[in-house]
Amino acid sequence: MATSGGSEEQQWQPAPHERSPIPGSPPTPWHPPHRRFAYGALATLVVMAGALGNGIVTANLTNLQGSLGLYQAELQWLPTVYVMTNVCANMVLIKFRQQFGIRLFTQIFLIGFVLTTGAHLLVHSFWSAILVRAFSGIAGAALSTVGFLYMVQAWSAKHRLKGIVTAITLPQLAVPLARLFPSSAFEADRWQTLYLFELGLALLCLAGVRLLALPPVERVKAFEPMDFVTFPLFAIGMGLLCAVLGMGRTLWWFEAPWIGPALLGAAVLIPAALVIEHYRKNPLLNTRWLGSGDILRFALVAILVRVVLSEQGVGASGLLTVLGMGQDQMRMLFLVVLLATFAGGVVSALTIDPTFLGRPILIALALIALGAWLDSSSTNLTRPHDMYWSQALLGFAGALFMGPAMLVGLTRALQQGPTHFVSFSALFGITQNLGGLFGAAMLGTFQVVRERAHSAEITAGFNLADPLVAQRIQQNASAYGRVLTDPALRQAEGAAILAQQASREANILAYNDVFLLIAAIALGTIVWASFHIFRVRRENLARIAAERAGAQNG
């Protein structure tokens, strides 16, 4: 096996059965067991190092706000900017490794990741933090690709499909794992600790890929001049759309003056890029294939699943925060989610069936609906341990869904030819990133709207002439008996506490509505997707039967 570029890439030629069907991906020659283990370990390290940084930032936004001295609206830009640069990065990264080779691709982006991670230690302003997160989005996309390619090398041909599913589900572990880190690491004088840890991971990855290189790829001329016209148009348009979805709920949709122009810009730039691509001979995005019925249905299902999976980040975490639970109180909950996600990935890899990839998708949707329904009866007495079972179901379902979903689109892309892989990669990245952002934005907005409705309904029943209301105010006021001697002030404090209690109850009811909405969306997706999934199942069985009959006749 060649371990370096240059002349070795030209001298070493893989056997036909070792060639990868995916353009720009290395061949899969035979490896001894110890090397396969090394490839698998390094793949896990690279994937987790790439995903963990964004997971840490997302899970600790509140603590980072005080450490970096940012307003809440400013802080929300950090995860949003990461998605803005991550969403379209693979479109260019795939062609880069096709044209310049996997070794150069790996080293350039790993060195960039090391520099980006190290830059976190120097971040002391809002704009420098934004710049670092933007580069992190690109580096994260590159590292997920590198980890995927290393994981493929770790499995024999017989079990390679399991390796692909494993590589796809590994990033799912990043968010629950990041929430297990102690929040004390983000105190004002200690927040660099976790970034030093992340920098150490990045340096280990760089050393690992230098010691254990991937087999060289066959280089082809991939870039065309028009790529540098359509990609900026499409990437900027998608970036504007991500900015609106990521920040709309925080700044509120009709109050931030830039949201309207940003949506207008996205509505102009994205169609302009797609129109140019539609009439190109060798398009970066194959619009005819992307616009076919099967691919549009796949994209819609992928987006809907990402929307309902937002229940963990928006629903459960938001509800527990309203109930006064901090990161430390929720640590055991996320340990349960981590273990369930790991179990879901294992089950997905062991049970993957290429002829019926829709089955785990339907099972995942059913588990999500069940988990959301279990959470919909939350009260002010709900605590993290009450959500172990429901959140474990969602973690398991998320990992169970991811591998089969990508394989559905991947197989359809490769059936059309290797040139469709760039289009599929762009589609999958967009559905996952936009689905997550749209889910958080939609569910968060729905929660706010329902909270206002429930709050108005609750407060409408408040009447000081009502003996029960007067008794509750008096009970609340008695807590200040030793502090406030003025009866009027005590009554005012009692009324304020009652208003806070009413707001808390309105929020709980609103989150219950969110959980019911998620369950309804999941069930509706099951019903709609089942028709198409079982139609594809029948077509696959008919094709397999025809192939067997042809083999017997031959």
C-alpha cells in the first residue's frame, strides 16, 4: 500500500475490485487486522475531534456568554455561523480531493483545523469568535469526510456496509458527549481548558494521519471555471438562509431589520445558481436529478426527521431549563442519551439491509413519536430522571436513522453514475443542516406563541376578589415577612411571585404542545413515507427475483 503521494500514486494501481465507486475516495485494498484496527481507531478520533468542538459550543452557550462577555443575540451567532460555512463545504471539498489527491486534502484541512482550534485560545472579541467558528465549520466538514474514508478502510469487503453506517452515526455522539463536560470549565478564568483539550485532539489527529496514510486516489481534473461562479452564488444564498433560520427566533422574525433583505437575497441567489447549473454540460449540482420525485421525497423525509429530532435540543433541554435545571443537573440524562445513541448506531450497523433501507427509518420515526408523546405530560414536578426513557428513545432513533438515510440517497446517486455524488453530498448536507436549523426555529417559535396563549388564558382567570387568588398571593407574601415590614410591598412581591409561577406553568404547557406537535409530525411522516418506502421495497424484491431467475436460466 502506498503511504505517500507523488511518484507512488503513479506507480501503484489498485485492482479493479479495490476501486471505490465514489469519485475522489481511496481504493480499499486488503489490510492486516492490526492495520484495520488502527484505521478504525484513527477514524473515530478524527470524526469526534471534528464534531466535538461545535458540540461543546452548542451545549455551553450560556456559560460561554459570561466567559466571552457577549450578549445573548451575539452568542447565538456562534453556532449559526458554523452551520453557514458547513452547509455547502462538501460541494467544493469533494472536487478538491478528486483533483489534488487525498493526502494533500487530509493534511491541508487537518493543519487548518489545528490552527483554527488553537485560535480559540486567542479569542477575546465577538468578531474574532465569529471568524474562528466560520473556519471551524469548513474544518468540521473536512474532518467528517476524512474520518469516513478512514473508517471504510477498517472493514473488510464483507462488512464494509457496517463500516459506512458506523462512520455516519459517529458524529451523533458529539452533542451528548459534549454535554458531559463540566460547566466549571467555562468559568471566566478557566474556559480555555476545553479548547486546550480540543487542540490536543487536533494535534493527535494530525500525527495519526501522518503516520497512517490513506491509499492514494486516482486524480482527475474536477474543477471547471463555472464552478467558481455558481458555488459562491449558492453558498452565499444558503448562508443567508441559515442566518435567518439560526437568528430569527432569538431576534424575532419581524423585529430585526436585516432578516427581510437576507431572505430576499437568498431567494435571488439560490435560484440564480440553480438556473445556471441546470443548463451546464457538467454541472456542480445536477438539478434534473435533484428535482426528480424520488430525490425530492428523500430530501423531505430527511428534513422532517431532523425537525422532529430537534426535540432534544429545543424541547427537553428547554423545558428542564425553565424548571430550573442547570447543566450539572442534566448530566446523567445526557449520559443516558449518549449510551442510547451508541446503542442505536450499533443496532443500525448490525441490522442494515440494503434491500430494505426504509425499515429503520420508519422504526426511528415511530420511536421519536413515542418519546415525544411520553414527554407531553410534563409538569412542574418533572425532573431529568423522568425523561430518561423518552430521551433514550430519541437518541436511539437518531442514530438508527442516520446511516440508512444516507445510504438511500447514496445508492440512488451511484445508480445514476459517479458524477452525481457531488450533488448527493450537497443535498444530504443541506437537509441535515437546514433541517436542524428549521426544526429549532419552528419548534422554538411555536413554543413562544403557545406560551403567550397559555399565559393569557391563565392570567385571565386572576381576580383579586377571588379568595383562592388572594390566598395564594398572601402565601407568597408571607415569605418576605422577616424582610419587608411594609404590607403593601409584601403584597406586591406576592403578586410578582404569582405572575412568575403563572409564566412557568404557561411555558410547561407550551412545551407539552411542542412535544405533541413533534409526535404528530413523526406519525404523519410515517404514514406518508410508508407508501413510497414499501413501493421501493416491492421494486427491490422484484429486481432480486428477476436476477435470480436469470442466473438460474443462464
